Amino acid sequence: MTATVQRRRAGVRRERGQSGESSPAVLGVPAPPKARRRWGLLAAMVALVCVGALGNVWLLGSISDSSPVLVATSPIERGAVVRPSVMP
């Protein structure tokens, strides 16, 4: 022989009415809060991401920006032709 057990649902309480039957009564469970959009915080996050991206682009550009340099071991006169013997 099997027995069926009815379980209570969370947040619902059964109360007996005048006629003896049970009816669900909702407990004082608060409604979930509505999601607020914080536009100022969103704008600050977007601005921070943009500043970070621009900073990375500038940093990469400054690191990879190189110019060739010539080193001489003796003074070179203006207009003189530079030969490999002058360079180290």
C-alpha cells in the first residue's frame, strides 16, 4: 500500500476558511527589486575602456618608433662623404 504525501510549497501557507476547506494565503514575501540602469557608471566604464585602448595604441607606437642612427669614431666635416672606414 502506498501513501501520497502533500508537501507545502515555499512561500504559501494554507489557512482554514469558515467552511473547513484550505485556501492558499500568500506570505509577506517582497517582490524582487527592479533593475536600475546607472547611466553615469556605464558612461564612466566606456570612457575608461576607450582611454585604456588609446593608451595602449600610444604605448605601442612609442615603443616601435625607431630611427636609424649613425655613429662615427672621428669628427666628420660638413659636406664630407662618409666612408665605411670612418664608422666602427
